[in-house]
Amino acid sequence: MSYKVLFLNPLKDYIDGLERSTPEGFQLTVLPAGTSTQRMCEQAADADFIISGIEIPEAVFRAAGQAKFIQYMSSGYGQLSEEVLNDLGIPVAQMKTHSISVAEHAVTLILTLLRRIPASKVALREGKWRQDLQEASYSELYGKTVGIVGLGNIGRWVGKVVHHGFGANVVFYDNAEIPLTVSELISAKQVSLDELMRESDIVCVNLPLNAESEKLIGREELSKMKQRSILVNVGRGEVIDEEALIEVLREERIAGAGLDVFESEPLSLNSELLKLESVVCTPHMAGVGWENVQRRIETVWENIHAVLRGEIPRGVITQTKRAPSLENAR
């Protein structure tokens, strides 16, 4: 008995890792970036498991009639409708292994902005040694209030690092009900979004994109931030009104922004964000890291075996209507 595992749009590191770790009884089929939807549908038709590094077209979902489980290699799964997810009747999971990498990246952006690292490098390139240095432009993280928008896995790690590692105070906003034990772990206080925007010296956004989070932080919310405050976004670009953010940055109504995600990706070379000295941008790579590659590969096979045992895989985003098992597998 052999199970077909279809991998869509993989990165080379993942191909190598999955090929080396493929258990006996599994056949890995790889479709590279740029493969047509028709070709993906043809290969999905007899696949037992599908792994994807991209948002899967609806047609591919519909074609995957024998699939027992679908695993996304990231935390996002696009704007796939609940109807399609429910019609599948099988578990679909997203990755939750990148939280540490993304949280560390968020804190790196915070420190980079507070310590004005890019501006210091530019000054050195121009032959300036502590010339025009204004101490009032530099800040410590210690004692600052960090407002976390979205206290999920990433937000919790950010909270732990800034509170326990740097002595920052933490407040958070989240629509979901957060267990008291979680907020107590990082001594975080839950507040309204309005209060968070007004009180925070650093606003760190970690939200996924959905109907509730789209443009959650717009012109009105940004106008409430302190003039010396900074904003960091490692969630999804569409959570923030980018035009409004550019406006407050250009007018120096906040001190700066650290952005790993954008409304439109890849970011245009003509984007105003690349021209503003108060902005640090990275190309949606907060979750990148060698350790994370290994965790994701391990999670893929752990989840596949869990599904075959009739168990719920980690990071599942659907309700399972028909639990696959060894008995009904090809």
C-alpha cells in the first residue's frame, strides 16, 4: 500500500527535507511554482495528501476527491470560503511552527527602530561619526508599553520576550476570549483597541486577515498614537490602512514603522514606504529560518500520521466530516 503525497509550489529547502524524511509507504510528487491549475487538478485527483506552499485554487480543492488531509506550509490559507472548506469534509491545517521566528523578527524590528540602526549605518557611509546625533531620537525598550494586537501564538511570544527580557509593560487587544492564565504568564492587561492605540509606545500587529481584521487599524486608530510611538506589523498587510499609515509617517505624527507585510505583495519599488527614513521594511520573511524549516517538515509527517490514526492534526482549521483511516485508504 502506498500513499500519494502531492506538494504544491515548494521551496527547495522543503523539497530536500521532505524527500529525505519521506517514510516508507509514501510517494512524494512535487509540482513546482508556476504549475497550471489544470495540471494541479490532474495530480490532485488521486492524491491521498496535499501539502501546499501557496493558496490553493478552489478548483484544486474540488478535484481532490480522494484526499484525506490538506496541509498548508504557512499560517495563511487565503480567503477560501467556509462553504468550500466544509464541502471537503476532511481536515485542513495551517502551520503554527513559525511563531518563534516571527516573534523574534517583530522584536528585531522594534529594537531596530528604537535604536535607529539604519540611520546610523547611513551616517557612517557618509563619513559622519556621531555628527548630528540627537539622543532624544533614540529610545530604550525598557519600561515602554508594548500594545499587542492579536494575542495568538506570535503575540504571546512577543509579550514574553519584551516583558521578561526587556522589562516592558504589555497590554493587548483581541476579539477572541483569551484565557486568564495566558495573559497572566506575560503580565499583560487586556484593553480596548482605542485604549491600546492611545497608551502604547509600541504597537505590534500580529493578526491574520479575515473579515473582522481587514483595515482594523485605519486613519482614526493611527491618529490616536503617541508622536514618539512606533508601529510594527508582522501579521497581514491588509490589517492596516497603508495609505493612512504613509500619511501619518510622512507628517511625522508617529516616530516610525517596521513592516514585514504589505497590502500588495511584492512591494512596489515605487512605494512611498521605501522612501521614508522612519520605515524599516522586510520582504514578508519573518517566519523564515532553518529551525523553522525542520519544524514544518516534522509537523507535516506528524499530522499525516495523526490523520491516518483518526486523530485531529495540529493547526486544523476545519471540522472533519469523514475521518480517514487505514481501512479506507488506498
